[in-house]
Amino acid sequence: MKFDASLAGFILSLVVAASGWFFRWNDKQKFERQQAALERQQAIRQAEAAAEKKVNDQRNLNHLLGNQKQITDGIATGFRDIERELAHIREQIGELKAYLIQNQNTVRGE
């Protein structure tokens, strides 16, 4: 059998082309896997940030609700104190009125 250099060159170029295609395809697959992993990591970070924001927002809302309850309780306590004072003033006015009615003659000078 006779050695044909052109056939050997063709086969060699075919092997080189196929191996180049294979390594390029393999690199493309690696790149796509890396991109997918990066996208997953980014999605996880975004989900974590959203969850953390939700927790922070809920905590802030709870603080605001607690503050509102404290303010409401303080206002109610203030009104109870005012009502007690008004009741005390009414009582004193009633006593003054009774005193004035009782001593009506001495006030006029009779």
C-alpha cells in the first residue's frame, strides 16, 4: 500500500478541526455552567436581601405600633388625671357653694 500524504494531511486536519471544535464546545459548556452558577448566586443574594428587608420592615412596623400604643396609653393616662382633677375641682366648688349658702347671712353683713 502506498502512503498518500494528501489523505494523511486531510485526516490530520480533520482530527485537529474536530478536537478544536470539541474543546471550544467544552469551554462553552463550562462558561454556561459558570454563568448559571453566578445567576443562581445573584438570585440567592436578591432573595436574601428581600427577606432581610421584609424582616426589617416588619420590625420597624412593630416598633411604630409599640410607640403608638405607648402614646395612646400616655394620652389615656393624661385624660384620667385631668378627669380626676376636674372631679376634685367640682367637689371643691360644691363645698364652696355649700359654705356660701350656709354662711349667706354673714357674708352680707347681717
